[in-house]
Amino acid sequence: MNERYLGKTVLVTGAASGIGRAIACAAAREGARLILGDIRHDRLADTAAELRSEGAAAYHARCDVSNTAEVEKLVNRGSDLLGAIDVAFANAGVLGTLGDVWTYSEDEFTKILDINITGTWRTIRAVLPRMIERRRGVIVATASAAGVIGPAGLPAYVASKHAVVGLVKSTAMNVAPDGIRVNALCPHLVDTPMLDTITNENPALRESLGRQTPLGRIATSEEVARSALWLGSDESSFVTGHSLLVDGGLVAQ
Ligand code: NAD
């Protein structure tokens, strides 16, 4: 078993479900102490209880990344209890509704940007001062293949994920002199509740979407978490400002 996270304090937002939950579980198995946030407090409590039952130290709190006070509270209280954050996974995100650019609801557009891009920035802003003080730290923001290509029908999501990729580059340049690395994880079609919102849990549709990737399938959240953990670990010590596609070859076509 790898022990890349032994003794490290790791923050994960959107940790109650899908990719965030898989990152938290994988980091815990490699020795991390976990600070977990999500709007779904009930499911988050289940994740935290499971990790504790396996011997990991975990602090969890309701945290809506569109709420500055909740983000700061999670980061500050979590680090007081479990130590300064070594690795932050800014992962929380929403897909939003499908729609055309010209008929898209302004409320929906603004809400998605507030969670996906401003929420990512709020998380990064909250963790950076202590990382800069300690001159160490790694940030991994979950963007998407939709942060690199622009499929129709998800204008706010695509715009927000392109913005996450841009924010990651700018932040990486900003804090490289402080020894802090910042990268984006860009998955595509991962078997999580978010994908269920598009496929309505329709296995035939999921399969046909999967066939559109060169590897011919959708990803599991565990294999995406493995790429996230690599980005967050010392194994990627010379990688910063990068967007790592975990997309079964989609964008290379
Ligand atoms: P998911 O819906 O299973 O998990 C997302 C989690 O984020 C949920 O637990 C949800 O409660 C939480 N969340 C939603 N809004 C929040 C908010 N305002 N504050 C805090 N937490 C909030 O979806 P997932 O697939 O695991 O998504 C995780 C990340 O991966 C997202 O950023 C998503 O955009 C990205 N992503 C997913 C896919 C995919 O195919 N599933 C592909 C590319 C990128």
C-alpha cells in the first residue's frame, strides 16, 4: 500500500459523493487526516464515519462553497483540529441544467458560476495564506474535460470549468515562488450521481456515452481519484499550472 499521504492533512470539498468521496477514501487509506466539506451534511457524516471506523482522523462540517464564511470556517476549524492543510482538493461542483446559450436562465447561469468558479477561488483563497506562511502546499482543483473543450448545451458549466483552468494557471504562477503547486484535474464521464442527472440512470445511454471515448467506457470515481492523488502527492513535485485530462482519450481525438 502507498503511504504518500502519511501525516498529511488533506481538505476535500464536495466530499459527500462521487469523486470527492473517492479522493477522501483513497487519501485516508494512504494515511491522511481529512477535513471534509459538503452541502449534503447527512451523506458527508456517513463518509466521515466510515473513514473514522477505518482508523482515519476526520473532521467534517457543512460547507457551501458559495458561502465565504462556511469555507473559512471549514478551513480554519479543520486546521486547528487536524493541523495545517498540506493538500487541498477544491472539488465541489454542479452541472446545472441543460439548455441553449440564448435561452439559459440568468439565475441558473450565475448560480453555477458562483459554485464552480467563485467557490473554487474561495477555497483556494482560504487555504493559501497558511500554505504561503509554511512555504509548502498543493492545490488540486477539479475542473473537467469541459474546461478544455466546449460541448453545446451546458454553457454555464463549460464557462465555469474553463475559468477553473484559467484560475489554476494564474494561481500557480502567483505562488510558485512560495513552493506551492496548483493543478487542475479534468475528468470526463465519471460514474457518479452527477452523471446520473444526465443519463437518468439509463444504462443504455451511459454505455453509448462511454463508447464516445476512445477507451470505450465511462470512468469510475476511484480511478479518477487515483489521478487526483498523484497530482496532490510529491510524485508530481515538478508539475504545476497543469490541467490533467482523465478523459479516456476524448480530447485527443
Ligand atoms: P457528485 O454530484 O457526485 O458530487 C458533487 C458533490 O459536491 C456532492 O456531494 C454535492 O453535494 C457537492 N456540492 C454541490 N454543490 C456544492 C456546494 N455549493 N458546496 C459544497 N458542496 C457542493 O458529482 P461528481 O461527479 O463527484 O463531481 C465532482 C466534481 O467533478 C465536480 O466539480 C464536477 O464538475 C467534476 N466533474 C465530474 C464529471 C462526471 O462525469 N461526474 C466529469 C468532469 C468533472
